[in-house]
Amino acid sequence: MAQTYAFRPDTVQLVLGVNDANLPYLEMLMATDLSVRGTAVTASGDVPLFMPFMKRLEKAAEERGGLKEAEIFMEFQLLSEPSAAEKEADPSVIVAAGKAIYPRSRAEKELFTVLRSSSVVFSVGPAGTGKTFVSVLWALSEVLSGRKGKLVLTRPVVEAGESLGYLPGDLRQKLGPYLNPLYDAASYVLSPQQIRRMEENGTLEIAPLAYMRGRSINNSVMILDEAQNATRTQMKMFLTRLGENSQALITGDPSQIDLPSRKDSGLEEAVDILSGIKGVSVVRFTHSDTIRSRIVREIVRAYSEREEQ
């Protein structure tokens, strides 16, 4: 059910910003689409915090003048205290766009903990264990809270006889099929329109792994998905892109290497080389951590048993 809050004429721009610049950020925080007509703001979905949040922002604008994103987020946190503050401090909860997720397996619980303390996190294990999902939700929580400025998504492009340059469309269209799992995770808390706005304003960047050479990525969360298909050279290159106040999350399944030679994969080599370094954590998932469905758990178990024979 839609909800509408009517601001006073003298406060609406102080809250929404010039040309409604704060509107996309408000939409991301509340995980709903907002529309503006005159001095009225309407939320398309049923968001319990919408009315009290708008009222709180209007009061803050009266006291302090025009609001910036950091001030808006502070008001958002204060509105739901103590629950929001407790969730943010609780290592067993990740909150993104107002939605909380909890660990559903032993390995996920470990991953939730190390994400808060490590600059580089490897999540290694079979399909269906939540590696990518948790990594993306954590990255979104960091960006939407203002703790990081950007989420960078990348993935090795292992091609079947075709180069990216020959595929139709722009870079986003070419990479779309490769990055769908990452977007599926993001869509759990954000609408397609909100994800598109993040791309447009630069807080969400997609890049082929090969295009990251020579960059230093600061104040960001970088996610390398399907890392088992990154070569040794690519893995080293990705890890050395890590700049000031940035975090690198690497997810992969060594049983699904699509490179011409399994020996070319840089995932296990990186884990072996770096696991003893302070600030680097490795979380290993097994078939018992599979949460996608019971049948997927049994499929993963069956293949694991065959490979061990």
C-alpha cells in the first residue's frame, strides 16, 4: 500500500536536496521506490519506517538546514534504535537497505565474523552455500551505510571461442550473463531501478577482471566471483588493486574450474600463499553447508564422493 508524506514548502528541498539529489539514497535505505509531486513524497511499498523517517528528516532539516547522505543515514539509524544499533554491532547479522540476514550454516557464521575484521576474505566451496550472496549483501551494507564509497563487481570471463569484443552491446550488456549471480544477490534488498541508479551514480561498478590492471581502488569493496577461473597472474593482479580503506572478497569453487588446464587456476595457490598473513581470512564451505535446497546438497555430496574415489 502506497504511503504519502507531505513536507512543508520550506523544508522539502532541505531534505530531498537540489533537484531531488537525495532521493536515490533514500530509496536505497528504505528498499522502495519513491516519487515526488510538489512537496509530497510517496513510497510505493509498505514501509513501516517511512512516515516516522520522513517526519524525523523534516525535523532535522529544520534544525540543521540541508541534509547530506551521512546525516540522513544517521537519522535512519537513530530511528530504529536500539534494534538497529544492536544489529550493526552483532557479528551474526548483516543489515543492508533495512533488511537483516542471518547465517544459515556453520561456515556462513564464520564468514559473517571475518568480514568485519579482514581486508581480504576468501570464501571457498561448492555451489549453493551462500558464498556470493553473503559477500554481495555485506558489500551493499558497507556502501549504503557510507562506510565504503563503491562496490566493484568483477568476474573472470572464460569464453567459449569468442572474445568480449565480438559480443553485441555495450560493456554492461556483454558482461550481464556473467554477473547475473551477483545481481541476483543484490536484488534481494534492492529493486532493479535502485541497482541501475547505483550504476549511474558510480557507487556500483562492473568491470571485466582483465580491465582492472593498473588501477588502485580506494574506499571500496571489491568482489571477485567465480575466482577458480582466474589465472595465477589475474589473481595476483586483482589482489594488488587493493587501495586505502578497501576490502577484497573472493569467492570460488575449485571443483568447477573452466580453464583449459586446472593447474592455471590461481585460487588455491592464493589461499596457500596468503592464509598466514594478518588481515587475510579463508572460510571453507563443504557440501554440509549447502543451503540452496536439499536436492542441491545431495547433488554436491554425490559429486564430491565421486571425485574422492
